[in-house]
Amino acid sequence: MKINEPKIAVVTGASSGIGAATVRALSDCGYRVYGGARRLDRLEHLSRETGMVPLELDVRSTESVSTFASRLPGTLHVLVNNAGGALGLDPVLQWDEAGWLEMYQSNVLGTVRMVRAVFPGLRRSGLGHLVNIGSVAAIETYLGGAGYTAAKHALRAVTETMRIEWLGEPVRITEIDPGLVETEFSLVRFQGDAERAKKVYEGMTPLSAEDVAEAVVWAVTRPPHVNVDTILLRPLDQARVDRVYRRQPPP
């Protein structure tokens, strides 16, 4: 679906996975996209493919967010907060404090930093839309997932609070909560252990990054009076975070 006039979209965590797929999907719809991530080389490659404006960004740093925001146009229409991720599967009694703090920094505080930095531009457009990429971990818990689920539950609380605080503002707010999506998510969670990451998706069909990007596009292209509060999407093979149907390999 092509939009009638050029609009400006910003995507964080745009160098791979859901972020990169969202850049492609929004660009295909006619948005002028500004993508931010730490891996500038990947952003530049994606820029050559899509026309996206690549900008270095580390949402864990207030200074980096401020510098990033200063390079954006004064009027913005869409912000997709995608930067975040999970680290490890530590039981509570064996928690990795640094890892938990890292997850809170990127998933929660990074989102708040971005929102504070670009809200004036979203308001100025009169058609602003904030999209926070959450997770089924925002509504469920699972063994070893306390650090990540705590962060995503917190992101949901922040999102719902903003919806109350911004009532009457010309800015829509959508939270998208995917289940298992095959990206680099598990590779990062398990610190580059490709074999362990692969097992997460073994015997089942996960969502793709493109599936989530399509949900983003659908939400932001609804009529201006329609706010899609939350989209929860899972693979058919997943009923809960820890309830996954896996097909047995042939003998």
C-alpha cells in the first residue's frame, strides 16, 4: 500500500532482523526512512538497497540518542523502537547483573530516550505514530527468562503510561508483541553459539522478520482516527513462550 505523500519514518535497531525488514517495508510504501544502529557498515549496505538514511545510534547512550535526533528532520511521522534484545537464560538465583542491566538499558531506557528526543517532531507532524516492538515476553514468563521478561513487561508499562499521558496529542501508540521470530535474536542471546541458537527453532516454523514488519506497516497505515493499541502475533506452532509444537525429524 503506497502512501499518498512522502512521510518520514525512523527505525532503531535497523541493521538486521526486524529492524532491517521494517526499513524495507516502510521504504516500499513510500516513506523516507532514517535508520539507526551501532553497526554502521550494515546500515550503509541497507541504505544502498533501500535509500534509507543510515545514522549511527546506540540507544543505551543519552549522548548518542541526542546526536542521532539532531540529524533528523524537524517533522516526523513514525518512530519504530526496535532496538533491544535478550541476553542469556539465567535463573534468578544465578542472575548476571551486568546482563540484566544491559537488557533494561536497551529495551526500556533506550526506548524512553528515543521517545523523549523525537516526540516534538512526531507532534509537529499532526500525524505522529510511535511503534514499540515488544514481545510475548511482555505478557508471559518462562524458566530462565526473568531478566528479559522483566524488561519487556516494563516496556509494556511505559507504553501504556504514554498512551494515558498523551491522550489528546496527535500521536498514536502501538505495541507489537511477536512470539518466536527467526532472526539474530537467539544468536545474540547465546553469545554467538550458532548451534544453541539453531535449536530454538528446530522442528517448527517460526515467524520471519518480514511478518513483523508487515504488522508495523498495517498499523501505521490505518486511518488517522484509528489507533491499533496492541498486535500479538505468534507462529502457528507456538501457544505460549514455552509451549511449542515441534515436528519429529523423519527416521
